[in-house]
Amino acid sequence: MKKLKLSTVALAIAGPLAAAVVSITISSLAVLASHKSPIDAYKTMWDFGTTSGSLMQMLNTATPYYIAALAIAITFRAGLFNIGVEGQLRLGAIFGAYLGAKFILPPVLHIIAIMVIAMTIGGLWAAIAGYLKVKRGVSEVISTIMLNSLAGGLSSYLLANYFVDRTTNSNNMSTKTLPASGQFPDLMPLLNKFGVEDQPGGGVYGMLVFAIALGFVFWFVINRTRFGFELRASGSNPIAARFSGVNSKRMVFVAMALSGAVAGLAGLPAVLGETHAFNMGFRTGIGFSAIAVALLGRNNPLGMGISALLFGFLEVSSRSLELIDIAPETYVIMQGSILLSSVIAYEVVRRYKITLQSKELAKAVAE
Amino acid sequence: MSVAVELRHISKRFPGVIANKDVSMSVETGTVHALVGENGAGKSTVMKILYGMQRPDSGEILVNGTTVHFKNPNDAIEASIGMVHQHFMLADNFTVLENVILGSEPQHGITIDFAAARTKVVEMAAQYGLEIDPDVLVEELGVGQRQRVEILKVLYRGARILIFDEPTAVLVPQEVDDLFNALKGLRAQGMAIIFISHKLDEVLRVADDVTVIRAGSTVAEVKSKDVTARQLAELMVGSELPQPSTHGDTRRPEITLALKDVSIPTKSGSRDLISHVTFNLHAGEVVGIAGVEGNGQAELVEAIMGLRDYTGVIEFSAANINDLSVAHRRDLGIGLIPEDRQRQAMMMESPLWENRILGHQRGKPVMNGFVLDMKTIMTDTKSIMEEFDVRAPGPQTLAAALSGGNQQKFIVGREMSKAPSLLVASHPTRGVDVGAQGAIWEELRRAREKGMAIVLISADLEELIGMSDRLLVMLRGVVTAELDPAKTTPEQLGSAMTGAS
């Protein structure tokens, strides 16, 4: 038994390690192709990325990635694929910002109310795909991609025509600024107490703490509750799940809606913590990068946390590549090669694990 | 007659496991020699050694009297040994001819000499009684014909010694007859045939000699005309066989399950999948459903479980359950052992403890409210594994790592652990070894005595007759006969199933 555990640990490390070697090789080749030294590139990225200002930005980038990845992981675990997180979080953010500025509540309650609005909108938007799948057999992959386009257009239309705050004269169209009670406090004052100094343009989203808590909730619900079990059962063997009494159609619908509700929260760290409104500068692509985060993190809350941080780090630190004349888009190559090599490595390890277990079993039976 | 192949004192160890220990057998030309043994007894290892896929640690292989050392299957093919695999290795979008010559194409310059190949294949097919159209695509062929292509492939490579690995596992009875005729034809042509199987009635039909292997060692070599299936089975197991049987009448007055005029119409309006099925099942009673597979048994199970829409009425403990979901029916106390365990009853890549929960996730003992009770689940999984002799290191083992028999024992254990008042059991002992079969029968007997009602569906006629209090025969979705198992022989039941009587 001890031996098995040792090899299990070795296996768990071998996969990511092999993936890291392969992806560093590919990224280095890409840098070499532009006649630059990969070692310089990595050194520049590391030096820039490990300054406290960059690390704060890394956390701010990682927070929405993480929440969005949790949303996607819900559907992965259920054997579904919600590509529509991008649209769901966008609509959640714009409705949350617009409606949230329309009322005033005591501090904590106000934030909760905005979150509920964002979750409701995101959930309803994703539920359309769930409904189409259950009632008409439309693939959720296709419908959520289409709903993304709709959400993009719809949010721009709503912002320009109905939600824009006409009392300010700014080029950047924006919803009305949230009242103080609806703003999520920054972590900076707290960090100051621990001796971290203010950085230009710095600050750490308070929703980082919320995201971590959400990760724990995710773990508990998925791994330790009846609902989570039925969701995972539907994902790993839908027929057996049905035979065991899971209402598969209902599960598809609920998983999609829940995923959308969580996705609705992913746009809020910036809205509640930085801009305090939804404006045209709202970041795009969170929902897509989060797919990679979920895949790399294997739908595991801790794994996704690490991969969100990794992607955040790469994204922020790669901006420094411009300083030494390398296209910062090299980051995209790094992200892609990490993802590809790790997905392959995981699969290899998974198969090897089953073989290994069968052998262990043969041994145990023979004894 | 001369000896075609001889194995002398072959031993093979894998790390921690002795797969073969002192295996000896000798196969004469012009005979069919069966190698029988339980699953895991070491039959496949013997064949892999003979076919060059594995090398023995000690012992000798002789082909036509000369010692050989195979490094790989190519060496074995060179020595005129061929293997017909259980799982066919054919290219679907190639014709029969192309498949047969694939890998050893006759060359004509740089092109393939199809004309020569065709002549040879057609000749060969006629000679051995394996007629088949060489130009038809393999994807259009049935299983039996695909097997013919496999055999032709092996013969085309010049094999004189043919190994058949569980060849009948995938065939329907008619195809089995065809295969056996072909085997007899090959035997008449002086081929030596090694036939691996655990279906003893087939072995006795087709084989001249039988070598029995148990726990990695040969325990007997007998002439098939000198033994009965029962004696062979006892040699395989090494002890007396368990019997499917029940004692006395344990029927209680209350009716557990009642079907009233239950039909499953098809949308297209053609023949109903099951039609006007009506029967009562008392507590403590076993009703056996006999029928050739595909005559509505699977649909009947799905109707009882609520997995399929039906017309008519199904009552459980005198209450109409038509509107209840699968979950609700299970919670009321209906247990299910589905026919396809891997597809319908297990999450293969999940550990056993999660498989313990499946189907029981709505209440005690695995749940504490809406939260999994991990401690109970673990101890409970362990006790099921002990009680039902599921051979695996522990609850964390993945279901996929278990052998089919152990998976089945685990599923039976899981369903019995809840002591349901009705158990729907489809092929509860299919694919399990004799020892486990006996244990499962014993469990069913005990449950029946305690008042469990059982719907038993099986393709094993002796199991049906032995375990049932009453037999219903299904043909094309209709219950065509009700038989008393005490007065029914397997032959009578078999002809009732085909509608011949």
C-alpha cells in the first residue's frame, strides 16, 4: 500500500512536470524564432512580474479568471461545456452595475443585492442554453457560443441607449457610479498593516477573498453533497446516473443555470472593486481564458486557483517583453502550449494510473 | 497422428503474480484441443506465450517436434501458428480481400497483385468451407462473417496451428453452428486447433481433447468423450459446483408487484415493444422471465423501474406507481441489477466508494441529510467488499481496475445492502466465475426466504429453472407461456422461448 501511495504522488508530479518542460520548450522556440534569447525573455518577465505592483495586478487578473473557471468547472463536472461564461458575466456585470446604482442599502446588504442580481441575470442567460438542450436537443456548446455574441451586442446596446449615465460628460460611456455602500472595499488598507507599501495604480480587489471562499463552497457542494454527487454521476456516466434515479434533463438544466449564476459573478471584481460602474473599458476574454484555467486546473478548486494565478502572472509579466522588443503576444503562445501539453500529460497519467491500479489489484488478489 | 504443438512445464511469473506454473499440454494434428479454465486461471497467458507475445520464464515449446523460441508474434506466424482474436482486428472500410491480404500483400512490381491474391483467397475459402464474397466491404458483414475473414487472414499467412480465443463469445447460436462446422472442416484438412473457452457445453461439442487449467497450472488432460460438462466444471473449480436451486415455498400472501396490461407502444406505430403484460409477484417469490434476448425483457425492466413510458398499470405493494420517478421507485424499495453493469450500473473511473453511493444517494446510510456521510460510506463499502468477496485493495480502487466478476459482485452487494422488498435482477451471474455464481445464488435464496420478491431475467436456463418459483416466457414482447419450473427441462424451456412448441 505504501508503495502505491508513493507512486501516486510521483504520478501527480510527473504530469505537470512533463507538461512544463514541453511548454517551456515550445515557448522558447517561439522566442528564438524572433531572434531573441529565451533566457533574456524569461529573466525580464520574472524581474518585472515579481515586483509588488505586478503581483497585485496578477491577483486582480486571477480573481475573475478563478470565479469564471469555477463556473465552467460546474458544467465540465456534469459532462457539459458552458462556453458562454463570457456573455453571462458581461450581462451579470452590466445589470449588476446599472440596477445596483439605483438603490441604496446598508453596506454589506447592498453588495449582496448586486451579487444576487448578477447571478440571476447570468443564470437566466445560461438557462436559455439549458432549456434548448433539454427541450430541443440543441448542443449547449453551439447555443452558448451564439448567446455570447448576443450578450455582447445586447450589453453595448443597453449601455449606449438605456443604461448610460447622461449626467457626466465623458467619452467613456458608463453606467452611474455605484454608491459607496455598493463598492467592495479594497484589500490595500489591510495589506498596509502588514507592511506592504502602496504601488502606483495598485490595489487588490476585495473580491479575492470572496473568490477563495467560493472555491471552498464549490469543493464542498461538488464533492460532499447529494446534488454534487448526482452532478458528477451525470458527468461520468449519464446512463448509470439515470438508472440510479437522477433526472438527467433536470440535471442538465440546473447545472447550466447554476454555472451561469456563478459566471454572473465573474465580472464583479472590477465593477465593485475598481471602476464602480460598467463602462466600455470592461475587460473582454475573461470567459475564454477561464476555459483554459479550468482545463489546466482539472476542475479542481485548488488546481484552478494555481492555474488562475499562473495565467495572471504570465499575462501581467509578459507586458515587460515589449521592453526588450519581443511581442507581448508571446504570452498567448505560452498560455496555449501550457494548456495543450498539460491536457495531454493528464490523459497519459490517467491511463497509466488505471493500468497501475489493475496491476496492484492482480498482486493483491494473488497474495 | 503426430504432435503439432507441445508445451512442456511452462512457467511465467509477473511481479507478485504467478500466471502460469508448470503448464503442459500437447496438441495433435487433425484435432480440436480445448483449453478451459475459469476467468483468471491463466488461459490467456498460455496463449500469449504460444503466440510469442510473452516469453516463458522456464519450460519448452515444441512445434512439430523442434524446440522454438519466439521473440514476437512474427516468429510464431513464421512457425505456422495463427491466432483468431476475440476482438476482431479488421479495417471496416476495406473489402474482405483487402483485409485478408493486409500486411502480406503479393507484390507485382510495386503494385499489389490483386488477381493472384483473389485466386488464392477464393480457393482457400472453398477448400476450408469458409465461403465469403471477397469484394464486399467488411462494415457490411455480420459478426459471424467477420470472424470468417479473421480465420481466412490467419490461413492466408500459412497457419497450420490455429488458436481461437473465446471465439463464440460474440456469436449467436446459428453462427456458433457455422463456426463449429468450419472448425471440423479445418480439422479434416489436418490443422491443429486450440480452442479457448469457458463454455463447457460448446467445448464438449467441438473438441477432441480438453486440457483443464486451474490457478495457473494444468490439472487434467482428458478426452472429451470421456467427461461430462459437470465433471469438467468441477475440475475447473476444484470442488463441487454450486447448484441454482431454492427450497420450499416461501411465498407470502401479500402481492409486492403487480403488472396490469402493461404495454410499451412504439412511436412509429409498429409492433409494441411489450404488449399487455400482466402478472402478480408475491413477497418471497421469484418469477423468472425466459426469452431469447431482445424479446422485450429489457423493456419490461425499464417499465418496472420507471425508465420508460408505458400504458397500463404497475402497482408496488398495492399502490399505483405509474406517476413515480425512477428515484421515487428506488426509494420505495425497488432494487435493480441492470443487464449491462458497466454502462448502466457503474462509474468506471470513479472509486468503489462512489459506486457504493450510486442509486442510493437519496438517504441513509450514505447520506446525512444532503451531505455525504463519508465515514459510513467507507466502512459500508468495506463491509460489502468483505461480505461479497470483492477482490480489490480497498474502497479507493477505481471500478475500472476490477475484473467483470468482481464488479458484478459489488453491484449485487450494493443492491442487497438496502434489503429492497423487490429486486429486479437482469443476468445477475453473467460473466462471473463459478464461486461467485454460487455466492450470488445463495444471497438471492436468503433474501427470498426473508420475503424479497425477485424478478429474475437470465439467459442461463438452468439458473432460471433452478431459482424461479414460476416462469414466464416472453416472445416478441408478449408473455406466451407460464411454466412450472419443477416440471420443465431446459430443452422444453428453450423451445418455448423460440415459439417452437
